[in-house]
Amino acid sequence: MPDFERSLGNAQTLWTELSTLEFEAVEQAAGFATVIRFRLYNEQIRPGDVLVVLEGPEIRFHGMITAMDDEGWATAADRHGSTIPALVH
């Protein structure tokens, strides 16, 4: 079996409330953050997992985590459905 097949696993979903999300917009479209850099506190999350940002029952951002750094920040992208403002929070 090729190495990449042995390393395939299930993606996890990380969800958070918009009001508690510490993030900055890396890319934006029409005033909405389409790529964000956010503070990550869960050490079990890896690139390829999914970030879901809620505001009450409404999904405001749903995207794949694409990168993480050693300082506790991760990057996620939702280029087609994000409705979070392109501001630093």
C-alpha cells in the first residue's frame, strides 16, 4: 500500500462562535473575509480539517484549514460562502 494511503484519515470539524473568534482577514471579496488567519487553541486540529464559524444558528464561514504555524495561528479559506466581515477581531 502506498504511504499516502496509510496516512489518509478522517477530517475533523472545528466550530466556534464568531464573537469569540480571534482572526484577521488575509483575503477578502465584497467586504467579506474569504481567507482568514485565526488563533488555534486545539492541538489536535491539522491542515485538511474544517473550520465552521457560527453566529447563533447561522453558518458564517465554512472552510478548509490550509496551514498552521508554530505560534498557534492557522489559515482557513471559504472563498464562496463567507459572510464574516473583513476586519481584524
